Amino acid sequence: MYGFGMAKGMAVTMKNLLVPGRMFTVHQYPSRRIGPLGLAKRSGVNVVSFTIRNPVQVLKAIAGMVSVEDSDPRHPRFRGEEFTWYEERCTGCASCAKYCPLGIIRIVTDPNGQAVQEGQNYGIEVFDMDIGRCMFCGLCVEACPYDALHMGSGFEESTYRRSELVIDVERLKSAPKRPSTWFRPQLEQKGYNPQTGVELGWREVGRHEQPTLAEQQDRWSKR
Amino acid sequence: MTIQTEPITINLGPQHPSTHGVFRIRVTFDGEVVIDVEPVFGYLHRGTEKLAEERTYTQIVTLTDRLDYTSSMTNNLAYVRTVEKLGSIPVPERAMYMRVIASELQRIASHLVSTGFFLQELGVFVTLLMYCFRERERVLDLFEMLCGARVTVSYMRPGGVFQDAPEDFWPALDTFVRDMPGYIDDLEGLISDNEIVLARTRDIGVLTPELAIDSSASGPVLRGSSVQWDLRKAASYEVYDRVAFDVPIGSSGDSYDRYIVRIQEMRQSISIIQQCIDQIEPGPVRTEGPFFVRPPAGDAYSSVEAPRGELGFYIVSDGGISPYRCKIRSPSYINLTSLKDLVVGWKLADLVVIFGSVDVNMGEVDR
Amino acid sequence: MDFGGLHRLFTDFLPAGWEWIAFAVAGFLLSFAVINVMIGLTAVYTWFERRALGRFQTRLGPNRWGPFGLFQPLADVLKLITKEDVIPAVADKIAFTLAPIVLLVPGFLVVAVLPVGAESFLGELNVGILFVIGVTGVSTLAIFMGAWGSRNKYAMFGALRAVAMLISYEVPMALALTGVVITAGSLALLDIVTEQAVPFALVQPLGFIIFVTAALAEMNRTPFDLVEGESELAGGYITEFSGMKFGIFQLAEFMAPIVMSALATVLFLAGTKGWAPVPGLVWFALKAFLVLFFLLWVRATWPRLRIDQVMAFAWKGLLPLALLNMFMVALQVQLLQDPTTGELTSGDLWRMAAFNWPLAIGSIVVAANVLGQRRISRRPAAPSPLANMTAEGD
């Protein structure tokens, strides 16, 4: 009454202006301006010696022309916009393709099929994933019985053409292998962080060796 | 001598800053007073129910994320409970606690969105919106720890929760629960006693209890009209019967009451989360089962208390891996039926405020 | 700074009958200075407002262009200049084109007569306040011209509301100013500044509050910014303007707070008076900045009022208070002034202040109760008997 409520509101706004802890940590993606103090701190020397060694850069920093990369750190479980695929582990069973709700995975294996015996892998000819339509739900990762497919951890996948959004098998083979720890408890137990960790090889990502036929039948066709 | 006037019909079109999503209202004004309202929706219809007939039960979880996109966890929960009821799938204890924690966190996030946009429409520029979204970021960070995604979570599966929480989730949750009441006090200090907000929302858009019950309203819309009805207590599910909480109600059914009910519900959610953290025990989080869930033929309906009201799923199964029919009872759609009674007789500025207080989400209305 | 004598610099170079050229050149230079200084200040103010609003909202303001985003106004101007200037085919071209200019010019005119330093840019005007009130009324016309020229239903909605609101709030503003005039004993702005041994904000708090509230309404700022309420009708009277016309509207809209803060400083906060070593211009800027910051703070915090609430507030709330203020001040001046010279000593001013503060608080309390504030309070909630969720089900 009498304007006290309005005054209380003004006090709240002023508190958010002045109290330093209220400012949300703002990450200025992709890069933020950095001043001479920040530059010195990043290189680990104090400001004066940094200025003496790199005068031009300090001047540029004061004028606001130096910037560094900045982004919000993501949790290791983050479901990124790319996929990590280990061809040594993949058998071409196409469980991921069957399980995808949108049907964006296209797998064509060796059409011959005669030489394949129980326990051998299919030769993979085409393994396309269309991330233009993918919703990154991770059901394909959940389906993979051999831990060959994992979610990736990056998100900068934009291209200039829609056709380039289809990841073909060559791109999958050559992409950096930083699997997200989503639905991979063995990676989480190792404490792996895809943003800061090293790339993992195919022997380090599995929770078990190839499942047996009985286990596969149990999982997929039990009624 | 009387001046000749005639009513004017304006389209508050699908793209408008204050319709929550793509929603079109054809309003007929007499001067500035609203005399008729005709809502037109369907601009966000994506055929969810038809798509559900062609997906397996686990794949539909990803579809339900996108219904009410500001409260994905409760959408998942409603659907998954129906499948479990249909197929008699047991759920482990720890999974139930995780589900309740996720639902209550989602309730806080959804009410923050609703409050932020409600005040944005009142004209606070974006100050309150930024404060609410700043707090919502903390909830979304917790969701990212749980399931790798912030908004479209796909966290629940028939038979439990998808994956257990990582080690760093619990300290982060403790910090959140400890800090959140202070932030809610901030929000309340900015709004609840502000004379301008009171003048704009008090006694505006009154929904009488009889009309609320007759039009099947649910959620804060119903509770704002002083009808104490909450599915978490009336038809308790998961572990809500083991936690103690109040059900806040409003006093007269106007827009201000609906807003106050949401703020108080946020406080109750924090207390529920705290009790769940104290009560949770280690254990499995998912009942192991076949990959393709095959419930026996039959039908089932089950509903949960979503942030916007009673969200229910009615699934008819024919014994296969896909449902035969999946019908979604969305709260925003049903709450919207009383819009005309709420709005007629008020001015244009009030139309915006009333619509904001009813808090519809077009993802749910159109499915 | 002797602005009035600037023309004398040029008369030396001119033959006898041609002194008017000196006046013309001096006038041109002064106008050039005023316009450029004001536009520059407005540009800096837009940057400041966006950064400060950002900080209130726990985010950064503009920070990409230039250090701390200081080139942002430049980027805005460049963008607006290069935009296509769309004029609707059915628009009234004269009204449409002139509306931004008519909105912009009163700001310059008001600043030109404010006493910064010893005298103002335009010399000493002995009817300063009348001039100010008259000129600020012209901005109402500009809003209506903009909407009429647009031939747009939404624009007319917004503009009619704006015109009603602006006309209503000029009355309390003028009445609050009469209190100042009576106390100072003169209409000239310079005299008002010199008479303020005690700032009039302390002497007449009610007048100050009324003036700031009415000024907020005159500038179409929160909580009275329903004119351009983006969440209601797309843009109000600005809907059809694009390119530099829109730029000039925005310029005028951001210049208005600066002008009003400067005016409030002159009238109520003793303008350029301050303590010795710091020059008067710095004190003026500091006080104007405080008022400006308050206006910005209000914008960041409060929601907006509805049009009928705005009108009720003006006619039922501010007008009686302004009349009360004017009568009380007149009574006090009549009783306290020196019978022969009509002067008020600073002791008299303090006595007026001692009487006026309780009067202000008391009258606001009475007005709040009369206007029905009491019913806008929280009532306890009782569950309706229509539903009982704890009962055993059937």
C-alpha cells in the first residue's frame, strides 16, 4: 500500500544490480573481449612483465580488439550433435537403424551375404546418418549391443548446404572419437570427460565383449 | 444525439509477442471493451497421436517430450505410467523417487517460464523474465546432468527411469534446493506487493469455482478458483503419498490468484525435492525387460499433475509393439475452453493478462 | 559562458547596415551546437540505458561494437540510414513525413532555454516556464500526426490512447510548476535557480513527486508506456515507420528523458548550484544524471498501467494533489514573505519544508485510501466446498 510494494520491487532490482553474486555467469559464445589483466592471468605472469614483453597486444587489448574463445562447459553426459562410431566394434547389425524413431540411419551391408557365418561382422558399405532430421534422442545409442555407436559431444555442426548434413561412413570414420558418457556407465565409471579428455580407442569404450546370441535373442525377440 | 459506433474485429494473429506460441484470437471490440472472442488454433499441429500409432512404445517417449515443451519430464511420466498400467510393469523404488524429483524440478522450471512471461506481458520490459530464466538455467543444468539434454529429455522409460544420476548431481541438487527459496523471495518481492501489478491483475478475469469445475479446468487455473484439487493428493501416484506438502489455493479466482498459486507451488516443490533427497535409497532404476514392450490387448488411462493441469494418456493396445490408439488429454486445451467467459467484458490490455495467467502452451493444445 | 554576446564577435567584420548577418551566423552556430550536443548526448544515453538495463537484468548490454559496446549507437544509426524508407501508399505523406520532426524539435527548444552555467544557450528568457510548458505540449500533436498519417487501425488505437494520456498529464505538471513559480516569484528559469537557497525538492516534496510522475507520463515511459506497448498492439503509432523516420522517433524518445531530467534539475534540484571548487556545470550534470538514473530504474522494475487506470490516476489522484500543493504553497509564501520586497529567506524556505513534508505524506495517504487502495490487498483463501480430495472415493 501507499507505494511500499513498488519501493520493495525497486530495492530488489537495485540489489540485483549491485550485489556481485547475482550476476549470472555470462558466457559470451563464441568469443569474448579480454583486457590486459585477463591476458596476463592466462599466461601466468603478472601484468607489468606481460606489458613489457607484449606491448602491442596490451594496447590492442585496451582498445578492445583482443578476444578469446568462450563457451559454457557441458556435462560429460551431454548428448551432442555428432556421433562417435567405432568401425572395429560395429557388426552391421543395424539395430540402431531399426530403433531410430525417425528412420534417419541408412545402413547397407555387403549385399552378397554368402560368406557371413555366425559370429562374423557384415561388411559395411553405406552408413548414413542424416543429422538434418535427427533429434538426438539417443535411442540408437541405447540400441547398439556392441557399444560401437556413441553420442558425440560437440554441437558445432552447421553447414551451408542441407546435403552436407548427412554424415556418411567416411566422415564417421574420420571424426574425432570423443564419446559422450550418456548411457555408457563404463565410461562414467572411468571418469571420462569428452570435452577435456583424450580420444578413446575402440578397446576402451566397451562394457563387455560381444554379447552372445542367447543374450541378443533375449533382448530383441523375447515375447 | 447518440454517436453511431460499431464494433471492430481485430486479429491478434498467430505471430504476436504475447500469445504463448502460435495462437490466433479473433477479438471483437466495442471501443476497448472485448465483446466476443474466437480462438483459432492448430498452427502447431504435428500429428502426435497419429505418429504414435506407428512408433514402438519406447520411441513414443521421444514424441511425448515435445508436447508441452516447457515440461517434458511430466509428459514422459504421464505416458510411461500409462504403459506400465497397461502392461503391469513394476517400477523399482529408486526409480519412483527419481521420477518425483525430476517432475518437481520440471514443475519449478515450467512455473518460472509462466511467471516470467506473465510479467513480461504486464510490461516489466524483460527484467523479471531474465530473473526467472536465470533460475531456470540452474534447473536445466541439473537436467543436463541427469540425461544429457536440457529441454527434450526422454528421461523415462516404461519400467523406470532411463539411467541413474551421476555423482555430481546430488551436490548440485543440494545447492539448488538451498538457494532457490531465496530467489523465489526475490521474485515475490518484485511482484506480489507491487501496487501496479495488483491494480492490473486483481479482480480481472474471475473464474468462479462452479464454472471451473464445469469446464474441467485443472491445475493452477482450478486451484486459483479456491477448489482444492490436486492429483498428487487426490489420486496419489509414485511416492507422493510418502512426502508431505501443501496444496496452495487462491481466494477468488482472478489472475492474481493464479499467479500466486504458481509461486507457492514452486515453494512446495522445493520441499518435496528435499524430502525425496532424504528418503531415497540406492537400488536399481529400471526394470529389465524386453526391448520391445508388448502390453497385452486392452486399454488404460492414467494421468499426472503436470504444471499446467491434469495431463492424461489413454492408450489402446492390440498386443503389438505399437499402440493401436494413443489419445492425449492435454490440460491447456481443456483450460482454454473457458477463455470466452473469462475475457468478455474486459479491455484489450486485460485480455493479454488473462490469457497469460491461464498459461497455455501451444505444443499441448495442438499436439 | 556568454552565449548572448556571441554575435558581437562578428559585428567587427561587417559594414554598418548588415549586423543581422552577425545575428544569423551566431544563431546558426548556437543552434548547431545545441542540436549536435543533444544528439550526441542522446546517443550516449541510448548506450547507457541499454547497458544499465542489462545490468539490472543480470545480463550484459551491448558489448560487441567497440570497447564496452560504445559504438553501438553508431551501428544503430548506420543500420537505420541504410534501411528502406517505406511509405504506405494510402498514407498522408505530409503528416507522415513531418511527424518525426515535430516530435524531435521541442526537445531542442526546451534545452536551449535551460540555464546551464550563467545563462542559457538562448540568453535569458523571462517567461521560461511558460515557454517550456507550451513547447512540450507540441509532442502530443506529433504522435497524432504519426498515427493519422499511417492510416492504420493499430496505430490509431495507440495514438488515441496516447493523446488522451498526454493531455491529461499536462494539467498536473503545469500545476506542480506553478508551485515553483510562486515560491521563486518569477517565470524566468534563471531566477528560479538563483532563488533556490534550499532545493525546491525539499521545500515542496509533493510538487516534486507530481512533477516527476507527470513527466514520466509525458515521456511515454514505464509505467505509462502503453502507447508503444509491444505486448499489446504491435507498435502503436510507430508501426508504419521505418528507416530514418523511425530513427528520429527513437531519437526523440530517448532525448525526452534527458530533457526532462535537466528540467527537473533546474526547477527542483537547484540546477547549477553546488559546492565551490567543482564547476556548476558538473553539479548540473550530476543531478540530472541522478534523476535520469531514477527514471531508468523505474523502467527496469515496474509494469505498465492500463489506460483507464492511467486516466483515473491523473484526474482523481494527481490533479487534486497538485491543486492542494499549489494552494498550500501560495498560502505559505503569502504568509512568510517579506511584505515589501516579496523575498523569501532560506529560513522561510526551511519552514515551508517543515510544513510541506507532513502535508505531502498525509495527503498521499488520504488519496490512496480514497482511491480504494485498501481493497487491493491479499485475502485469505478458503477451500471451496465443491471438491474434496481427501474424502474416500466411491
